[in-house]
Amino acid sequence: METAEVFAERVSLPGSPPWMIEVVEKTTSTNDDLVVRARVGTCPAYLVLVALEQTGGKGRLMRQWVSPAGCSVAMSMCVPLQWDPHWWGLIPIATGVAVAKALNTLSLSPPGAQVKWPNDVMMESRKITGILCEADGKNVFIGVGVNVAQTEFPEEYRSKAGSIIQAFQKLGEGNFPENARFVLLEKILARLYEELETSQKAWRERLLPRLYKKGETVTFAEGPAAADRLLEGTLSGLGLGGELLIIPKGEDEERAFVNGELRVY
């Protein structure tokens, strides 16, 4: 049986920045744990908290994100906010790029992993990764959940969620790596710091080739969470501040959106 100690020993952390890893057998939410620890001064910078099982993780719009034991990567990172606040909104996007890059090192066929604005990673039209960022003014707590080996999902998510092992099977690629969870964790951390440090430099050039549904017709729910104002148009790209650009049906000019959600199911 895999224990927290065994898991921690199998992970080889990248050298920069000085990531520190803590592994717990089970928790409700790794993000919540780090937020609480930060309040009492026991959450050092670049601490990575990994849960072998997460029972009450949360995603955007307060959706539940459950990580069954032995099937996923469920982790949160405490990263100091050391950038211009104007760029804080890019952190979920930069994290998505890092995760997509890490996933694509598993030698999956094109198009591989793509970033769905603003904070998901997709493979084969299924959500593989959810990202949730929270901040306290000094730090950002970056929560990442990656479905690695799940083959079953709750009924309400069966048409939406997927896992890496399912993508391997669908693409006809065998030899699914048994150490996929450890490899992914290592590669995500290595690429995340790189993306955060360079998020203000040519970030769109790195993201646009990986932008989910770019150039395709999409349905977009405008405005705040759970809005019902639907717009149909062509997803044309991203603005300088990370806003989603859509050319509405029947129009010629792009419109920029800061809040909202792509309806892709």
C-alpha cells in the first residue's frame, strides 16, 4: 500500500525554486489547508501540499473536485505574490500552460493537452485538470487536480470529465507509465515556476497554440458565475490581460470578456 512517506520519497523535486513537499494520506482540500496554515504562520513560501486522497476539493463556481486515492495528482502550492497585481489574473492561465506542457511530455498524440479558458486543461474534449487559485494579499495558493488513472466518474460528470489513462486508451497508445503521478508532479512544478516567472513575457505566444477551441464556434455564458446570457461566436484568442476574445455571430469585431464560462458540453 502506498503511504505518504513512500510517495514523498519517490518524488524528485526540481531545484528551482526551493520547493518543499509535504504529503498527507487524506484531506478535504489542500487549498483550504494551506490557507489556514498561512493565517497562523506555518505555511512557508514554495510549500507543496500533496494529498493521496482529497474528499472535498473545490473548483470554479464552487464545483466539487474529488480525488480518489491512488488515481490522481491533488496538490496545492504556496507561491509569494511578487508580480505587478495587474498580472495576478494570469496565474491560472500560466498554471494551465505548465500543466499542459507536463501532460504532453507523456508522448500523447496531437493535439494533446489544451488550456480551456480560464482554468481547465482538456484532453480529447474531456476535462483532465482543474485549477483553482486563491490569494491572501501576500501569497497565491495554486490548487491543481489532475485525473490520472480514474475510469469511473460521478454521473453528473461522466460526459465531461476524463483521465490520462482513458486518453491513452482512446488514442491507441499502450505502455501507460506506472509512475505517471510522480512524473507529472515533478514536471508540473518545474514548468510552473518557469511560467510564472515569464508570464509577462510572450505568454500569449506560449498559450495560443494550446488554447482550447481557438478558431472554432463556441457558446459563451457572459458575465458573473452561472450567468444565463449566452453568446455564440468564434473564439479568436486572448487579450493582453488574459481576457477571452470572441467574434460574435453576425459581427465582424472581437469582443473581450473578463468573466464568464465556455459552454463546451
